[in-house]
Amino acid sequence: MMNRKNIVSMIKKSALKEMPDVLPNINLDHIDIIPEEKALKSYPWNLRKVFTLSFSFLFLGVISIFAYSVFTHDSTNYTPFQSESQLIAYQAVSAASLLSEIEAVPLSYEAVPLAYDATPYALDTTSVIEDEINIINQYLNMMEIVLGDTSSMITTNVESDDLAYEYEIIYRNVDLVGNLIEFKLYYNLIDTGTETLLSGVLYHDLESYVIEGTISNESGEFTSLTAYLDDNHLVNVENISTNSSQKFKYRVYAFSALQNEGNVSLSLNDEVLQAKIEVLGNTCNYELNVERVKQNNGSKFQVGYSINSGAVTGNGDFEVEVAYDQAMGMYRYNYIVTSNGNKQEFSCGRGYKGNRQADTDDFTNVTPSTNSGMGHH
């Protein structure tokens, strides 16, 4: 960079050469020389690229985390029952529902062939469903009573209208054809010191079931319940829930012999109660994922199943709708089972649920009682 002295000397030489007669009139000391501006320091190209890519990756990372949290967020509630009254009512009603299907409902089925033949070499788990249809049908009869939309399911403590029992719970739901389901549980509680015993009776229309249960005084948990149809038929329900899930083990007995055993896990998704049933069946073990789905003329079951028992493994799905059988004068379940391109239809018995259409008053005009007997420990 040239200094001021050198610049003035150059100007003077140029003036003497080009304009010698004008030079005496130029005062070189008053010439303003603007200093050279320093260029801003620029980063090398590769450094700028690193900065650009870093900010781009950071932005994409933030967007990816946000998208992942939105699309993978599980809104399912795996502990749908929040009160002891709900737990007592669910176990009593579900046990009685399963118990009533042992003998009260004819569980014979009729296989109806479809218009095409099944592929002979495909793994056909529909035959397993056929072998297990009696047990499956028992659990589906139970599911029709205990599953549904929370807007049409209530469990309410009311003032007991039976002098023999201090407490009463009313349970109401809607069946697959829109009829009202109602159970009334009357019970007393006896504190023995280490546990509290529940003793009562459950009514569904003209049917009645003896109910016995146990509540742990240490944990306050309702641990088990047994429903009796008579001396020879009973269902025991064990509460095996944890803080993060609600799960119940069912054991069905007839004449002191264990008929079948299953675990039922409950969840609430979009205000609809759903169930996963794990069954130790007669010929194999299998899992059913059961959901009630609304349709124009009521509701139906959508069931995904998986079988894993020795040589027989596979999965599939089936739908169950309710249809009125004119010849038998009763509603029946129609099964359509699909697995690996194979389809089979079954028609099975359906137990009595209700005899009149439900309306909104059935779920609003119930006066609750503050005397539930809960929290007495």
C-alpha cells in the first residue's frame, strides 16, 4: 500500500508533464486522499459449506423429531378403569357373562362353505378356529357385554334398594343390535383385618349369580372375584394388573374341572374399550384382539387372531355380526374367518343381552350415591 508522500510525488510529476503552466496554482497539501477500504474477510468456500450443511441438518433434525413425536404418539389408555367400583363391576359382570355361556347358550355351529374352494396347500388356520369356536364364542359373548363406547357405558354407585345389602352398583351398556344391557350388583363388605371380603348377588334380567370377592387391606387392590351360577359352575377372575396395564386372568370351571383359562387385557383408544384375549384352548393356544366397530344397523366385532402352538402357527382375522335366525327365533353370531386366502363361515349361538332399544336417558337418569363402600380401609 502506497503512503501519502509517494502519492503526492506521483501527482506532481504527472502535472509537470501534462500541465506545466497550471502546476503552480495547485496546492498539493489540500488534496484529500481517501484511504483504501479493507475488504471483509471471507471464509474459505469449504468452511461456508460446513456452516450451511450444519444448519440444514440441525433444521431437518428438529423437524424429524417433531414429526416422529406426532406420528408415533400412542394415545391409548392401558388403565381404563380408574375406580374400585369400575373394577368390581367389570370383574363381576364379565365373570357372570362368561359363566352364563357354559350351558345357557347352545354353542353348536354350522360351517357354511363359500363360493370358492380354499387353496389346499395354504396354511389354513381357519380349521383351528373351527376346532376352538365354542370357547371363542363364549369369550365373544362376554365381550359384547363389557366392550363398547364410553358414551354408552356407565358404572354407577346408587343407594341400595335391597335391605339385605348395604351397597349397589348399576352397570349399563348397549349390545351389538342396540339393546340396553343392565346388571345390578348388590353387596356387603366385611373387614377381617388383613383383607376385606365382598359378598353379594348380581342380577341380569331373570338370571342371578352369587358373587364373592377379596380386597387386600395392605394395597387396597381388588385382587380376585368369583361368580357362581350354581354349585357346579363358576368363573374365577384374578386381577393381575400393574400400574401401566389392566389385565385379568379367567378360569372357567364346570363340575370342579377346569374348562378353559384365558387372560384379558383392556385398553381405551378414542374412547372405545378394546380387549386382547390370550386363551389356553383345547387344541392350541391363541390370541384374539377384539374391537367393536359401529355400522349402520348396530355394531360388529373385528377380530385379529394369531396361533402359535407347536406345529400349528399362523394368523388371520374374522368379523362377527349379529343376525336374526327366523327358524330358531333368536339372534345368532355369524363368523367370517379369513387366513391366507382361505375363508370359512360359522353360525353360532348368542346369549341373551337385552330386550329393548337403549336411549340417552338410560345413561343420564341414574342418581349416584356417595356411599360406595370404597376407600374404607
